[in-house]
Amino acid sequence: MEAITPKLKFIFSFRPATSRRYAWVDYAKGIAIIFVVYRHVLYGLLYSGVSVTPALMDANEMLYGFRMPLFFFLSGLFFASSLQKRGAADFLVTKINTLLYPYLLWCFIQLTLQIIFSEYTNFKRGVGNYIDILIHPRGMLQQWYLFALFNVTALYLFNHVVLKLKAPLQLLLGLVMLGLIPLAGTISTLSDVMMFYVFFCLGHLAAPYFFQDKIQRQLTSGYKVMILLPFFILAQYYSMEHPEANMYVFSALAMFGALLVIMISFLLAKYQRAVFLQTLGHYSLYIYLLHLGIVFLFRMLLLRLDVQLSMPVMTLILMTLGITLSIILYRLCLLLHLEFLFIGPFKTQAKKRPVASAATDKVSEQ
């Protein structure tokens, strides 16, 4: 029993040690991952034949547009500092380990399980779908984001290091790609890069100004958050009511939403409120990888048992289980030395950095 207790403490001790200076990053990622899980829970219920409350679907649509742009913006924000510390080769290897490797591994695991248990899943898969891992990552449900972020980062790195394109030219390239998205057709490997490249560019462009004390004070203004909040609601409502809006309008509204989330995150980090969001942000990548299977199992259990719950209560239960058990499962994997499920084996040339600097780069590794 004494040997088990420390192991249990390890599994259930969620709270990570985080640099206070960059705590807002985890807050922002924590908010975004909640919205991501919320969407997946709702659509899982919908595809299972459950009648989803229109208000819940409307809330999802209003919160949809800025979630992924926020992740790409944050990655771009830390691009220059991470590249400077690691060098181009190690930077790319790190992205392969933390983005491409888990994407390929978990897509293979997920697709194989979907084929084996096809009679129980909402999406029927076959062996031919393995090619979708590279050609149509959107068919891999939530995993597509990892592939998109890797491709965007790798392309931006190539343009920056090899072609020597300055950030303004990179932004122009991103804007051009937005207009050319229809040419990608059904190849979402291309369309995802064309859609999100501009947000990564904006993050890189904003970095020199973003970390100035004057700008940080502006971002930590509760007064400005209250002023912007009604405009945010109107912008998200407009996006929901006009899904046919062109990509430039969508991108502008998405960036506005991402900025407001960042400002709220600064406030929460400053006053250390809702600390659980910081914890969720720290584990956001692992929640992203693991939650769908957990939600699927408990959704099937609730429906098979015909548990009578209101839609908001069922949604909240599935979200809570999906998020919490994802963290527990990840911690259990660490205890069992199964880190290979989440990070690739490829070695970098750089010497091991001090622990203090690791927190600084944390956001750039996801």
C-alpha cells in the first residue's frame, strides 16, 4: 500500500509548475481546449441520433471561429525565440517529435480502432482511409490540427530560413493563400495550410511588440475587455449568421476573438483566478489527443443504459469526463514510461537546457 500511494499521488497531481511570466499562454490554451471538447461532445451526440438543444449548437457556432486561429497565433508568437534558442535543424526536429509524430501515431491508432469497431462508431472506415492521414487530415476528426500546425510551421521555417522571406512578405503570402483556398479542392492538407498560415504570420509579426511592457499593460486591462466584449459577441453572432462570408472577413473576426481570449487570459493570470484553466492549458495537447475516445466510450454507455439526463447536463458530464480522464490517462502513461505515445524519438543536437528555460518555450513545442 505504501508503494502505491506515491504512484497515485503522481497520477492525480495535475497542477504543473509553470512560469508566471507565461502563465497567460496556458490560460488561453485552457479556454480554447474547453471549446474544442465542447464542439466534439455536441457533434458526437448529434451523430449518435441525439436531439441537441439549438441553443447549445448556436453557442458552439459562436465560439467556433477563433479557437484554432488562436493556437496558430500563439505558435507564431514564439517562433522567433524558439528558433533562436534551438537553431533551424533542432527546431524542425522538435516539431517532428511534438506534432508530426503524435499525429501519425494517433491517426493510425484511431483509424485502426474505428475499422475494428466500425459497428459502434459514428463514422464507418475502411483500409482505404489510411491514405486520408496524409491527403485528407480533416477525415481524422480532431487530429487534423496537429498536421496542419506542423505543415504551417515547416513551411514558414523554410520560407524564413531558406528563402529569407521577411515577416511582411510572409504575411502577404498568407493573405494570397487565403484567397486561393478553393483551388485546394478536397485536399485538406493544402487547404488547412492556406487557411491558417496567416495567423502564424500575425503571431510572428506581433512578437516584437507583444512582449513590450506598454503593450502587456494594455492587454491586462479589465476595462478594455469589458468594452470589447459586446463587439466580440456581435462579431461571433455575425459569423454564425453569415457562414458564407469570405475568408478575409472570417479571418479578421477570428483574430479579434483570439485577441479577446488572450486579454482575458492575461487578466486571469495576473489575479490567479480560475487556475484550473491554466492546468488544462498545460495538458491541452494530451487532452486533444485522448478525449475523443473517452467521450465516445461514456457517450455509448449513457445511451445504452438509456440514462435520462437533460442535454446541458449530459454535455457537461461528457466534457468533464473527457478532459479529466485524458489528464489522468496521460499521467498514467508517464508512470508506465509510455512517453513514446506522445513524443517522437528523434534526437536534437542541442545540449540539455536549464529547466528554467523550458517553460519559456513550452507553447512553441505544441
